[in-house]
Amino acid sequence: MSRTGRTKRRAEADGPGIADARAVAAAVVDPELPMLTLADLGVLRDVRAEPDGTVVVEITPTYTGCPAVGVMRADLLHVLHSAGFPDVEVRTVLAPPWTTNWITEAGRRALAAAGIAPPGPAPLRADGPVPLDLGPTRRTADCPLCGSADTEQTSEFGATACTALRRCRECREPFEHLKEI
């Protein structure tokens, strides 16, 4: 038997590898936007193995008080344990903060296909203090149903704090818009 064959058999006997853990974690869907995986949403930051074999998963919530983080953590633990990883730790990483710029192109297409207008480019800020602007935020979003740019915001908040409610003036249909952060 070749050395490569022995190495492969030993790896199979040891169970799934870290690439498998990454694939399993990347497939977990967001509890608030179930058309997106955590990877496509950009909240899945890292999956790695510690020297003791513990799989460490790092996630960054869409905002600090996001109520879905507990569900994300529980879902990640469940699927990784079910996939054969007995020791899993899910860590929340807050720096750098999540931005809608981390949503993948596939994620943006999935949002639009589900009738949610994907975010435009988020403003880039320099390191340091965050400027406070007390004026109204002006956002625009094309209608994900007909493509019209003639839309209006009807509410700053939708089903989740991350979305706003909008209405298309062209097709008259309401839709949600994932806000730029």
C-alpha cells in the first residue's frame, strides 16, 4: 500500500476534516433571511480547527443587538455536531463590524429572487470615531419585481430591523429592501 493510501485511510478513520466543517457551516441558512446562507450573507467569518481538534466558527452579526445570533449559533452547533464534529465552539466577532458589502453576488441574486431589494454599496468609513448624522437617511432601491427605480419608502423598518418597507410606483407592489450598513 502506498504512503498516500495510508494517509487517506487514516484521515477517513479520523472523521471529517476542516474543509468539510467549512462546507457544513457555509450551508447554514440565516434565520431571518432563509434564502441566504450565512456565507452568502457574509456573517460567516472563519472556520478552523484548534490544535486540540475543536472546530472554531467565527460569525459577525449584522448589527450588535441582532436577535438572530443565538439561533445562528444553535444552528451551527447542531449541523456541525450532526456532521461528526463533537467539539465545536461558535464565537461572535464584532471587529471589524459587518457591512452589507460582504454579501456575495449569489446572495444579492437570491434576495432579489425572493422579492427583497438587495442593498446598494454601503458607505465606507475611515477608522476612528463614527460620525453622527441626525438627519433622515435617504435610501434608494430598484423594485425587485419589475426593476423600476421609481420607488418610495413606506417604513424605515420591515419584518426585521435590517430591512425597510418600500413600494414601487410603477407596478404598485410593496417590497422589502435590505438596508445598506
